[in-house]
Amino acid sequence: GDNRRPETGCAVVIPALDPSPRLTTIVQELLARGVPRIIVVNDGSGRSFDGLFLAIGGMQRCTLLVHDTNLGKGRALKTAFGYFLEHFPSLDGVVTADADGQHAADDIVAVCRRVSAGDGSLVLGMRRFSGKDVPARNHFGNALTSRVFRLLYGSYLEDTQTGLRGIPAGEIPWMADLPGDRYDYEMNMLIGAKRRGLAISSVPIRTLYPDGNAGSHYAVLRDSGRIFVCLVSGLAPHFLAAILSGAADMLLFLLFDSVILPFVQAAGRLAASTAIARASSSVVYFLLDRGAFAAGGPAPRQAAVRYGALWLVQLLASWGLVYGITRLVHVHDAVAKIVVDLVLGLIGYQVRLRWVFGNRDVATAA
């Protein structure tokens, strides 16, 4: 085919810090394939790179934005997003790519085409990490974050740290307002997509690590720490729901178990106390907890029915296990309930994530 014909209506955004000369080649290849606009952000590179950036900024259909000091990849992306929204709102969206040669022009254009196809999803360029040329830190880091992301948010993304991402124009305004200035920003983007019920699709791409990934500015300990803080803090709404409803549940259980119904035999007392506490706290939990999961799940009535079924199972399990433990071991009812409900809560979270509120999993390209 003719590589010079326009293949996309997307702008390509490339944040760059002390880039290799490959950046010029990639920009030229993208322009040759008809990419309508390339936005390169010089994120505080050394003065020795001025000539490279000057050459890129002088190319047709290229825009060069400059940070005088290094502000981080996340900030560079947001700077480019703001510029895109102001100057090119009629384009289909943006595709972000790295400046270190990890993304081939053909793969970048493939992601551009997926965005321009208009299914409205966040498109990830997915690498495979099984090759012998993949640096150990990259293989381990992606494997770990992929599994943690699935555990906490319900979707398995083989490459959570890919810098090749296609974003429809309509999603850019909220992404431009996300917190995070460095590599944590890209994780916040994935969490935000899950929160909003935005479908995530993927395009398989080559796994390239020029010079053993020597051009990467990823600081393993510092940046990995930021990413894991993002993963956990993204669950703040769920933690709030769990703490508030858990406290209400325990207080009501103690009130009925120790104050109002102490004269009732153990089996009946525990059943009544557990049921009353769970029923009273679960309404607040449902209202708060639903907001902690993605939009776009089942209809409220269907979610409520599923939630009710889960509540009943947990109620019966809590009563049965607390009663059994307190009969077998000399321990206070409240202590047994705390342990049992903590375990049931962890299991229940996974059930809510995958069934009650119906988070959609990633849609992988054929």
C-alpha cells in the first residue's frame, strides 16, 4: 500500500527527556504515514539536545512544547493534552508514544487507526514479555502490577505500563485533570477509565528495548512506589464505605449481642444480632460502595438484587462461622465476628467487583 496516504485523524503526543536520535526518525516516519499533527514535549532536556528539538519543531505539522525544567512524564502529557484541546479539538483523539524508540511507527499508526475507528475505547498498545530480550525489571514490574490491578480493579491488563495509548478526543478533558506528574499518572489513567466505565481495548505491538532499555528514565524504586500508592489510593471510596459500614455493623452487633439480647441462647442471639446489624449497615454500604466501582455496569435494580443475594450469603456465613468458632474456641463473640467478617469482606469485594456491579474486562484485539 501507499504509506504516504493519511491513515489517521489522531495527533501523536511524545513526551521527551534527553531523547535518542531515533526520535527524529520516528517523527519523520509518522509524518510520512500521514499523521496530521505531532506534539513533542521537551520535558527539561539538557542543552545538548536543543538542535534535535529545533529540527523537530521546524518540521511541517509538528509542534514543540518546552518545559524549562523536568516536570515528569505525566505533566508533559497533560501539557500536550491541554494544547491539543485548545488547538485541535476536531481531531479524533491523541495517541501517546515514548521517545526512547520502544514504539515502532507502524504500531503507533495501528493504535491511531483503532482510535479513528470510533469505538470510543481507551486503546492500549500491548507488548508481550516472554522474549529473552526483555529486561528482567520490565518483565517483573509489569507482571506484578498486572496482577495487582486485576485483584483490585477486576481487569487483567498484560501491559499496565505501556506508554503507547490511544485516547478518544471526548475523554481527554477529564484525563488532563487527573493527578500525577510522573509515571504514576499513567496508572491513574487506567484507574480513571475503570471508574468511568470506559472500555479498554488493546492492539498487539512489538516489544522493543533499544540498547537494553538504556534510554528509559524510569527509577525502579521511586516510580514503582508511586505506582503502587496509586493502585491502593484508587480504592479510597471503597475503603471509606467499608470503614463506615463496618463500624456501624460492629456497634449494632455489640449493642444487641451484649446489651439488648444477652438473655437469649447463643444461636438465636447471634443470628438476631448479626441480621439486625447487617441489615442496618448494608443500606449505607450499598449506596457508598456502588460509587466505588465502575459506571456502566448492570442496571441499579439488577445490581441491588445481586447485592441482596450476596448480603444474604454473607449474613448466613457470618452467623454460622461466628457461632461455630465461639462453640469450639473460648473467644468473645465480637472477636470471632471481626475475624470472620474481615475474611468475608475480602471475598465479598471480589464478588462485588466481578459480579454485583459487573465491571467489564478488557476487550482484546483479535
